[in-house]
Amino acid sequence: MGHDRPYHYTPVCDVEGCDEPAVYKVAADWTDGTQRELKNYGVYCSHHAHEELEEARRRQPMVRLGPGELVGPVQLYELIEGRRDAELIPVG
Ligand SMILES: [Zn+2]
């Protein structure tokens, strides 16, 4: 998956038909008790990020978790080149 690799490319918004560069990631803190990472809900341009954040928050209660898994609130993270997921700071 490579979700924890440094970010060195320009992703495109995940909304179908939108080809704006993605500047935000919608994600939630996830842990299974031993490791912690971001559960990625998608990356979006500045126009779509907020509505997709709301949508991900509505969908989150349906996500099934395994034993010992915990997921934090869905938040908006600014994508910063060269920064790993674990170093991203929520902005909304
Ligand atoms: Zn978009």
C-alpha cells in the first residue's frame, strides 16, 4: 500500500471527474494496540475536502474493526510533501 512512505508526488483529488491536485487527506488515527497509523479515507482538492470530510464522518460508524482495533475521529490533514502520515497534523 505504501501509505506511510514519504509523500513525493502530486496526487489528484479522489472525487470522480475532478482533476484538481489533492491538498488534503481525510483520515483517522488507527491503532491495533501495537502500531499506530492513519486510516486513509481519500485525498481531495481544496474544493471537495470539506464535503468529503463530512461524508467520511457519516460513513465511519459503519467501518468494521477487528479485535483490539481502535479508530479516532475522522479529521482533515494537510498534505505536505516529504512528510510521512505519522507526521501530518490535523487541520479540521
Ligand atoms: Zn476535487
